[in-house]
Amino acid sequence: MKRAIFSYLDGERRDHPGNDVLDEAKINLVIGLGDKTILADTALYAKLHRDYPNAEIVLCSTAGEIFDDSVLESTVSITAVQFEKTLVRSAMVEIKDFNGCSYEAGKTLIQNLTAFDELSYILVFSDGSQVNGSELVNGINSQVQGKVPVTGGLAGDGTAFQSTLVGLNAQPGHGQIVAIGLYGRDLEVSHGSMGGWESFGPERTITRSKANQLFVIDDEYALDLYKKYLGPYANELPGSALLFPLMVRLSGDEEPVVRTILSIDEDSRSMFFAGDVPEGAAVRFMKANFDRLVDAASTAANQALTERRPSLSILIS
């Protein structure tokens, strides 16, 4: 396997110093993660399709891009991969075709990949404004049943929280979910995950919600309560919500999960999260501790390391 990584800023390309020399005609996977405004311009996809005519090309908008040892904004990080023995297949669904049901979308998406033998790994990029992340994962898991590792993430929209873009072999659009399947016995995949948020305030109970829309916590409107706790950050919603996710304990004997805010609804004083927030669940507010986040990223990287040095790492926050 060979790979090359680039960063695009203002139309200028910056190469990673450790890039391999690739035959562009033999590249079979290209992943572009970047600013929504750049992805919305047809010029980028047209260039990638022209440069890598035989590759599966995936594009996904972000809330910041990782390149080399930096986190950037208003750029696109592009990874081109040339597999020698691994087969690449792709699939895409649109959430509108499933009446907004993220479970069925995830189920159908993965069925398109599990129909073939020697599936070794699945990478998923999903719209981040219209898709319920936890239901998408449930639909995916109903098909893979723990037999194939699946990683990925939801698309971002900077701090705007309005809409996101995902695309497969075409100009990216809204409401799309893409999966890349890698096939063969020569591929080794590992992964790691760790959170670095810290909780604060008392534990409360969700008293009214619907799927991933949270209306009321302890008989107080969720958005009103959030604004009270955020203080000066309340005026920067929804962008400031990136720093203040919600810790949700679905049942007393389960590890809590972290739910990121997707958007807010001032009219109903409610909030939409990236996964389910069921009634009766216990919740606490969380805030960013940047030292802990960095330490957690290091821990996740070490979890993913094996005896063999990895050829490629994909980092998703």
C-alpha cells in the first residue's frame, strides 16, 4: 500500500513530507475532508476526478481539518491511497429515500457491501445535520454483527450548524451517507477511541424528548437551561456548543455516552443531538479540557498501534 497526503489552501497544494510516489492511474481511494465552502465549489471535485480517474472519491465537510501535526480551518485535507492487494468498493444512500429513518439508511448502506466476500473493514462518512448518528450505527451493526470493524464520523459545518456535505464520486450534497468497504486478507485494521471531556454540574433527568431532539430536562426547557450554564458562551450558540456536549447515561449499568449538539430550535427551545437522548436518561453537562483532549487523542493512538507500523491513519474528532 502506498499513500500521499495533501492540504489545499486558497488553491495551493501543500504535500506531506513523508508522501510515497504514486501512479495516479492506479490510485483506488481518495478521501477529501474539508471546509464546506471549498467542497461546494465544483472545481475541487472536478480536479480530483481528473487527477485520479480510477479512484473512489469521498468528500466530507468538517469543523476543522487535521494535516500533519496541525489542526487547520478553511482548507481541505486529501489522502490518496494506492492499494496493491486490497479491493475497494463503495456505497451511498440518501436519508430522504428512507423518510428520515437513519436506522434503515444504515442497514441498506451496509447491505450493499456485505454482499461480497472477504470484507475486512468499513469506513463511513455521514451527513451531520439530517442523520441520527446512534440510529445509523444501530442499522449498520444489524448487518455487520461485530464481524467487521466499522469506523467513521458525521460531517461538520464549522461553527455554523446549518448543513453539511458528503459525496461519493460526484459533487457532494446534503443528506448523503457514504461507506467504503475494503476487501481481502492482506489488510490489517486497528482502531482506538478515547474521550477527554469533563462533566460539571448536577446530574439531571431528561423529562421530554423525541429521538435525538431534546425538549425538557428536569421540567425546564433544554435550550434555556443550556444558555444558563453557558453564560457568556450562550450568545455564540450554536457554534459554542462544540465546546459543551452532553453526557448521557442511558441506563444505570451502562457507561455514559457523549452527545454532540447538531443544532438548536429557538421556537421550541429544544436542541438536536448527534444521537438519541431518550426520556428518563440521566444527563450532565460537559466542557472542553484541552489538555485532557490531547491526552485522550494520544491514548486512542496507542490503542490503535499494533506490532506492525501503520501505513495510514485516519483521525476523526
